Amino acid sequence: MGARRAVDPRVGPAEARAAPDPVPEGWMMHQYETPCPPDRVARLRPLVCCGFRRRDHCGSRGPRKGAHVYRVSVDTGGTFTDVVVRDPDNNVYMSKALTTRDRAYRAIAHALEDIAGQIGVSVASLIRRAAQINYGTTRSTNLVVTGQSARTALLTTAGFPDVLLLREGGKPDPFRRLHYRGAYVPRYLTFEVSERMTSTGEVYLPLDEETVIAALRDCRDAGVEAIAVCLLWSIADPQHEIRIGELIGEHLPDVPFTLSHQVNPSIREYRRASATAIDASLKPAMQQFFADLELDLAAAGFTGTLLISTSYGGGWHADRIAEQPVYSIGSGPSMAPLAAIDVAERNLPGGAAAQTILVTDMGGTTFDLAVVEHGEIARTNDTWLGGKWVGDITGTRSVDIESIGAGGGSVVWVDGGGMMRVGPLSAGSEPGPVCYGRGGSEPTVTDAALVLGYLDSSNFLGGRLTLDRAGAQAALTQIGDRTGLSLEEAARAALHISVDNIVTAIREKTVARGIDARELVVVAGGGASGLTVGLIARELGAAVVILPKAAGALSAYGALGSDIVSEFDAPTFMSTEHPDFSVDNAAVSRVERAAAEFYGTLDARTASSGTTEYYMQARYPMQAWELTISLGDAQALHRLDAAAVEACFHREHERVFGVQEPDEHVEIVSWGARARARMQTGSSPSVFVMSEGESARATRPAYFADVGWRDTPVLDAGELARRGSITGPAIIREDITTIVVYPDQTLAVLPSGDYQLSTESFITRSGAQS
């Protein structure tokens, strides 16, 4: 790998430190499946988890101050596992490994071996001295999309068995016949129980426990592995759902279950039922997955805090995410916008608050994109898996991520009409692209980049994987033979088709928000981003394109400093039209108590301060969808009257949809609280530690459109930093990614050490100098 050196530190003001939260210093919560060891007996407190199964937790003093010095962040994707480590001096180390399907820790350990060698310690020492590990994964997403989740039953109110089948209205194309996926839980595993609660929380029809017990017998006979319980008005009064949970614990004690009022207390029945079914179906696999991860980390000597990234951008303790695994869907990609905000703060005038940022993350399996407007990460309640309207909705709030099958591992194929296609199928990591030499036979975008001369083995996975160029050429030659193209043209076409797919998705995302792509700041991340961002920027005409030093592990880097975040909702129904309107104090008190309990579970060694912000879910009368409206802290919340609530909603409605109805009243269907605990981090800027390349002025042939083969400079990051900039064509080798500077483009090193990409057309148009 060569010697290591520190690349220019991050600039910008240090994050302000707030007062510490009320959690007693030095205490943290540990979960034990067996009684607490004698040396850890301090205090016991039961924790009631989803499903009403109690687990004993012990509060224990952590190791002596200073023993835990490293912070580790991991993003497990479908192809690669990215690992980032920050040491006590804020030096940041990054590495990659091929994702291992059986045990996640195997890939983590492979990447840590590389990082430990860079630091000069053993993997065992690094793990033992890690204060915190942030972990994100796409595993839950893949289980749902591929139909590999558990065999799940749905218990619902008699007369409402088709909630998951009927979904909710909407078509992306009104003139085209759509093929909807089947209901997430089929009818033969849907069981109706006799009960009825009114919308005001009154018992209209008592729960008939015999119908529940009969349904549970049928579940056992059908080999059900998980149970979802979603009753019609359980959000008004959950007593019937709670009793069904108790009956499941008595009759099927080994079957995990989910109660709808706990996982997603939404007034919308389909969204609540869908979230409940998805959550239950994930529990067997994801609880085992997280248990294995905790077990492997403990065996490696880890005694710090394990946080699992959530779908709405933050971290939860592993035991909690295992009880509500639906919130782990999209957990890895949700961290990339956090990294993009950090990049904007250190590179752009006015920071993230003055920009509209397009965040891209191109990995081995997918291309993910998100939008950050004025420093605020776009979030949504409309996360669909398997296609909007035609797939299944998670029904939970999440970072608004758009994912398409356009990663480095996307398969290149020819359809029945002889047209070349790219994706959405991915070769993954097992077997992976043909050039990995692990048994893959279908060519991919990575194979095309290798054939075009953009990649080599010297920095691929840190030089630990030798790429098979001959195998990639043979596979793409077959594509060329079927499409009448030469080898080079077939490889170039594959790359450009992938870019076309990406640009189409970006335009759909931005146009829907009224954003001109030419005015965007693009922050490009992902291990494969450097191969395509130049082509994407050219097509979009984007004014500013930044490739951060952390581009190859953008999501993992974002998670490194992410907060611990949780949200709590209390359903209600009220209108500002009512003359006595005021904030629902009872509902707000419920979410306040939930937030306080959340703060009480945190480890004061890693969490420094807590803040609670309030929001409401609101709509105009008769509207089909709600908007989430931020309301500020507790003082601001309780100052609100009907006019203030309406003004807040009007402004947000106009921002999102471009129109408002100023004379209309507002209906509120939920009050919520977002509890955020800041992580304790150093005040000094990050220093990215990269390898010194052995050859600063190497060249190799590379193929470019309209140019053909050309001897192209190949520079390591250190040489580019010394030069300050380079005009394409050129290839830049980073430790865990490669950047291609196409002809007519310039790559410049910013004071922070990050890169800015400019195209000749934009330079000429803006009057800037290259």
C-alpha cells in the first residue's frame, strides 16, 4: 500500500457544544441474554420492547477514561462493505471489502485489517479500543425487494382483510396498464378477528379471544414465522392489540410479532398495515443478523456502543432496531446527505444553508440520490419498495432517497430486440463482475471501465483484488458481437447507458421539486462515482461538482458523526376551524415522555447533549396526503394558536407544491417529537489519511468518446495535491476509488483537500479561468 500521509484538513467552524444531557456520566445500557456478570452488577431495569417481551438490561461503568479512543463506521451494501475509522487526533482512515453474506463481521474485519495496518495497531486492539461503531446496511431492503423475508401472517379486524391488496390510490402513468405486486401478506395468511374500536377510542365490539386463538392455531399449522397485528382503530385505543400480543406470547411464544400502534401509529390504515407487515416479516432474519453482529463484535473484544443507522438519518441501539427492523430499511444510504452537508460546510460560501445540494452515491449495486435544500435533508413518508404505487410502502418517515439499479456491478445485457441494456440486475459481490475472477459470467459497468482503461488492480480494494482484464474483454466482446459494436464501443456504450439511466432519475427527482439541475451543487460519493460523475455533470450542466475525499465511503463517513435520533408520534384529529383550538397537550405530553425515556437509555460517554423538536402531520380538509410541519422547541410549540398553525402550513404547502389556500383551515392528524442526541466529537478538523502512490507520473492507454485511445496520465492523490489541478483526460487513483477526468474537464484540489470538477462548457459560460 505504501506510506501514509495526511491530506489537507477540513476547514470551517467547529460544531458548538451544548450542555450535557441528564444521563448519568459514565453509564450506558448493555443487553445480556444471560444474567449480568458479577463485575457488571450496578442497577437493573426492565425494558419493555415491541412485542411485550422483557429483556434485562444492566447499567455498567464503562472502561476507564481514555481507553476507548476510536470511532468506527460501517456501511454494508450489496457489493461492498465500507469502513471508516476516526482516531483521537481526528485522523480518518477508510477501506473497503467485498460484502460477506453469511456474517457481516467477516467483511468488516477484512477492511479493518487494512486500516489497522495503516494506524500501526492490531485489529484486536482497534476493536477493543473502539468507543462506538455506527452500522448501516441494505440487508433489510434486499430481503423485502427479493421476497426473502419471513412467512408472515396478518391478524386484522373482521371485515377488513384486503387492506394490503387494495393499497391506496395513485398511478405514475394514467395511460398505461400497471402490473401490481401481490399483497405483501396473501389472503390465505390473513386472519380476521372479531373486535371493533371506534375512532374515538370506545369499544364498539369487544375482542372475541376465541377468534384470536383459532387464528393462532391456523398460523401454527401454516408454518408462520412472524405475525403482524393491525386492527382498525388501534391508534385510538390499543387495548385489543395489546391483548392479542399477550395471546401470541402464550400460544406461539417463539413467533415474533409486531403491533401496528407501536411500530407506526398512523391514521392511514394501509400505511400502518404495510409497515406492520414489513416489520414483522423482517424480524426473524434481522434479529438474527444483528444478534450475530453483536456476538461477533463481542468475541472480537468490542465493549463500546453499537448504533444501527435508521431510515430517517440517525442511530438506534441494536436491541431497539432489532425490535423495529422496518426502520433499518435504507439505513446505509440515509447517511450520505449528512456527509454532503459536512462537505458543503467546509467548501462552499455560506455552507449548506445557502445551497441546494444533490447528493449522489454510486456503489456496486445501486445509484442513490437525495436532495438537501438550505441545509435541510428532504424526508418523506412515501418510501416504496418495488415501485411507487405498484410495490409496498414502508409507511414510516425516512430520508427521501431515490435508488436505481445503476451501480458499478449493474449487469450489461441485450434484450430480445437486440438493444443493449444496463441494470437493474446487479452481479453483487458473490460472484461479482467478471473481472473479479470469482465466477461471474455477465459483464458489468465495472468490467466496461476496466476494458476502457479507467481501472487497474493497484488501488482496487486497496490493491487486494487482482482484476481480470482478459475475462472482462471476453464478456463484453460477446455483447459487442450481438449489437454490432467493437469491444471498445460496446464498453463505452455500456457506461453511457448507465449514465443516461442516472441522469433521467436525477431530472425526475429535481423537476418534481421545481429545481433547475444547472443550479445544483452536486456532491458525488460512492466507490463507483469517480467513473461516471464527469459524464453525469456534462449531461446535467451542473455548475458545481464536488468529489469529497470521503467519496469512496460517503455513507459510512456520514454515519461517523451522525446523531442518535428517534421520533415519536401521537395520533389525533383536530381542526383549526374549531373556535377553542389549542395544541393537544395530552398528545404532546405523550411524545415528551417518550423522548425523555429515550434520552435515559443513552451512553453519556458518547452522547453529549439532547434537543427535542416538535412537528405536526397536517393537511387541508379533504386532502389525500399530509405534510410534516416543523414547529420548533417546546416553548415555540405552546405559543402556537390557530392562526400560527395555519401560517406554518400554508408556507410549507407553497414550498412543496407551489400553491397555498390562505383562506382554508388546517386539519392535524398527529403531533410528534424528534429527539436528537449529539455525539461527542473532537473540535479539530478531520484529516484524511491516504497512501502515497509509488508512481506520480505514470500513463496508460484509455479510451474516450470522440477521441479514441490516448495515453492518459495516471496520478495518485498526493501528486494531484502538489499540482493543484489537472485538465483531462486524466485518471486519479485514490485508495478506495478512481476518478476519471474526461476531455474538456478540469479537476482542482480545494483548500479542504476535496476536489471540484469543472467542464469546459461551464468554464466558458461563467467566464471563469481553467
